[in-house]
Amino acid sequence: MSISFLDLPGVPMKLIMEKLDLQSVQCLRKTCWNLRNFIDDVKPESNLSDLKISIIEDTVFLSVEFGEKCRNLVYKNHENGCLLEFRYDSKPLIFLENTNNLEIAVRDIQLLLDSKNSGILQKLSISLDKKCSEISGIAKFRKNFLKVQNFSMSFREETELLDFLPFFNPSSLKEIRLYIGRENVGKVFEFSEISKLDQWKNAKILTLNTFFMMENLETFKEVTMYLENISVDIILKFKKVFLTSASMEKAEISFYNFDGDEQLDEIFGEPVRHVPKIQWFFEILEG
């Protein structure tokens, strides 16, 4: 006696769907209303691991990883619709009429994130050349916190970070990477609101390429800063935070421009020289 897939109980059907990739699940979703309703209600868990979202001059780029498989999609506005391109793939271009690329891209992003019903997204990376309320809404208007382990974002103002960080599960977020463009090099960020978030306080690793108030670093286990220019005052403040923090185990600050190497030698002693790098190391003494 044969059994139709539609006749399977809910639990076995859900387990089978979780063995499929997201594209296969969406193909099933389009076959009939029963499967569409089941998939929308149950939201089978996908193996989506990494998602990178970029917008450059109104073109949307998505890099999506499912385990070891990676797919790169490009959404472009084209006359009366959206042109969808699969990069590094033999798939033909897809033209969607009477819509725009941002609308289609946001729909696909929401679909991808909804496929992480209970699991954790290992990496989420966002880079926008201008503020985009449609993209920020993907986290803000979810019913539940988005579970992300590693969050990376290029930003210009603290408000852009507040569009995302408060809507991540605080217990899932372990690493934060923040980057500014060259137009903001030298700008000091206070992060007064960001530093109050549980997401910020619970994260263990922070990487950034800008300077901000040092007291907001103390809760991290590891901190790495990459700066264009630096002063002795900044280095001393960073060293103090590192040596007095109860939780920090590793802190690294790298810089490109500093005219007073001799002054650093006088303050910190002889460095370790590995051309082209010059490094100073400080040890935390127990007790």
C-alpha cells in the first residue's frame, strides 16, 4: 500500500522537509495549498549558515551559504521590473515584471531568515551604502528575536546599528564586527545607547576599525581595533581598560600612522620587530 506525501502525519513530514534544501522546500510550497499552508505554519528548519547583504548604488547583493554550498544573487532594477542574476552559476537570468529589486530582495531575505525557525544563523553581514528602512525592517518587525552568532556591519551612525542589534537574541550573539568607511576615519563614536543593550553586554568578541569610548569595552573577552591614526593617549587608555577589566583576556590594537615610535619605546620599552610590523605585548598578572 502506497502512502501519499500529503497523507503523512505532521511530525514525519516536518522531519523530511528539514532534510531538503530551502529551494526544494519552496518548490514543494508551490505545488498545492495544503503544502503551502503546512510549510508556512511549521516553518521547517533549514541549514542556512551565513547570509551577507550588500547594497551598492541601488543594486542588492546577497551571498547565501547552506553548509558547504554558496549562492550569490544580484538584484537589479531593469525597465519595468527586477532582473535577478545568479553569479558564478549556469542558471539563466530571471526577469520579474511590475516590481522593483529591493522589494524582491527583501522578500527573499525574509524567507531565508524565516527558515531559521529555532536554529542559529552563524554569520550575518550587512553593508549598505545608505540607510534603508526596508532592510532594517527584516529584524525589527520579526515576531521573535533573530538568533545570530556573528554579526558584522558597515555603518556611518550609531542609529544604523540600533536598527539591528536590539532585535537579536542576546544569548546567541557571541561576536560583533563593526566597520566605518574612510569618510568617517577619525570620528569618535560614543555608542552610549548600543552599550546599554544586553546584546552588547553578552557578546564576547568585538572587532572594529574606529575609536570610541573605552569604558564601553570592559565587558568583552576579546577586543581588536584597527585604526588609521593613533596617539599615545589612546594607547594608554586602551592599555588601562585591558589591564583592569575583569573579563578581558585578549586585546589588540593595530595602527598605520604614528610619528612618535621613539616615544612609544620610552613608555612601553623595546618592541618586538617583525618587518613591517612593530609590536608591544603586555601581560595580565594574576591577582
